[in-house]
Amino acid sequence: MKITTTLLLLLCVGLSVPSVGQKKGRLQPGKMYEAGETLYSPKFGFTAKVPTGWEGILPRDTEVFLLTKGVELSQGIRMKAINPTIQDDLLTSEIIAEGDYVNKGNKGFAATKCGPAGTCVTTLMVAPIQFYESVKNTVMDFMKTSTLGAPSTASPYEDFDWQDFLSNKLVVTFASAEGGSKESMIHLCKDGSFTATIKKKGFFKQQNPAYKGTMEGQWTAKGDGEKATIQFIFTNKSLSPVEVTLTIQDEKIISNGERYFVGKSDKCK
């Protein structure tokens, strides 16, 4: 039986990672980090490693977790710290949730560390009661071995590797911002191949009506910071190659004025 445990890392203005890991590279939104990989955020001067048995990703639309008072997670559910204590350079506390729909089979724990430059990191853990102590120990080890150095104002996308980021990914847009039916889906495989299902208002909406339906071919991406150009060469030789511009703004992928979502492809080998 697989047990799912959440470990959420919160930096003061919205950096989050559910878990933690050898290579030091700038933390990239949407990239999956495996055990042993290094998490590095220049903006906060924060460096840590993903613990053994964990993986992590930088999710979107995060918010600050305030340890010193309760936090309204949703209507009727409130989270608060119980008797916070200071251990070495860590502020730690058991966390409880109150409300009508709280899962009483889980327990929470939080640890906060602040650096000399005034930036702080909070790790929030939620786990089934029977695994509480084990996961709590992981949190403590993670926080104790993490470091907070001098923050940097460099753009997080200054050396962004678009080809690597998009490889083996599904790029999808929806009919409306609230979700609903998919307008287009493109599977970008690491071997340079792609398969796509495109509707009229999808990825190639600037092209003529022939650029829709099921398509396949080869792709490459060239990036310059926050902007990238993807070239598509189609197996159907009646279709001329197309270049599509992507931009990443506040961790959102935009093309032709539409937002696209990037996730792991289940079509690429």
C-alpha cells in the first residue's frame, strides 16, 4: 500500500516545494526534483537537498504560512501552531487543524529557519498519525542541513533551459480559464518527436485551418530567458514548419495570449 505524505516548504513570499535532494541548479517551476537533487533559490539564498525517498516540484499559486497564528485554509478549516519552541536556530511546533471537515487521522508539524539577510523558510508537514514521528525527523534533518545565504535579485529564468524543461512534457490549454474541455494537447518527447491534438483555437491558431486535428513530427526549443521559440516540423509534408513563441510570466506559460499548463507526458517513452 502506498502512503502519500505531504511536505510543503514555504518561503516568505511564496516559494514552495513539497519535498526535497545533488546537482545545484536554480529552482525551476514545473520541474520534478528527485531524491538527492539540490534545491536552490537565488531570490531567497536558500539551498537544500531532497531527502531519500522523496521527490518535489515547485507548485504554482503558493501563499505564506504564518506559524505564530492560525491560518484559514478554506471556509471552516483553520490551522494553528501548538506551543511553538526554539531548538538551536529552528522555530518548531506541532500543527493542528480545526473545522468540520478535518481528517483526524493526520498530524501536522512545522519548522522555521531565518537567515542573516532576513529571509525565512517554513517547512509544513502533514502525515498520517502512524508516520508522524518518522516524517517529522525528515523535516528536522532537512531544515538543519539547509542553508540561507545572501539573496540575489537575478531573474529566476536567466539561464532557463527550455529544451530540458519541455522534454517529455504534455503542454495543454483549456477552453476556458476555469478548465473544461482541452483545446489542444502537445506531447514533446525528449527524442525530439511530438504528437499533438489541436483544435481551431489551440496552439497553432495563428496558422491556417489545416493546422488542426491529430499531428506529429519533430520539435526543438531555443530559449532566451523568459522567452522561448519552439519549431515544429511536421511529418505531413503539406504543412510548412511553424515556430511558436512561449513566455513564462510569474510561473505561467503563455502563447498567443493563452495560458498553457505543462505536466509529465504519458505518451513519451
